[in-house]
Amino acid sequence: MKTCRKCNIEKSEDAFYKNSKVRGGLHSSCIECDKAISKKHYWADPIKERKRSNKYYVLTKEKHKEKYKEEMMQNLLLRASVIG
């Protein structure tokens, strides 16, 4: 059991996102509170958030294409080994 730092309600560890960078291995706020914070942040300035999201997409587009190609090749090889 862990207590959320936002709502101060004690919840099971399943109610928290994992975070390997902290000592306990879990976020300090629960999933429900994290979602509420994210939603509030987004609706405070949706245009800014869309720009930020689009900028991230443009910067990582090639990286995601390469990952997709690798996964497709692995799937093709796996299918070929199963079929033939």
C-alpha cells in the first residue's frame, strides 16, 4: 500500500505508474491524479500542447520509421520460418 501525494488516499501499488528513477519504483501520485493533472495542463493551453506534440512528432519521425521497419522485417522473418 502507498499513499498518493496529491489526494492523500492510501491505494494499492497497482494504482501507481512505475518509475525506475525513484527509490520506491513508483510515481508519488496515483494514476487517477496523474491523469487529472495532465488533462488540466492540456486544457489550460491546448494550442501550445498541440504545437509541442507536433514538434515531438517531427523530431522523432525518422526514429519511429526505422523502428517500424525493423519490426516489419522481424515479423517477415518469423512468418517465413513458420511457413517454410
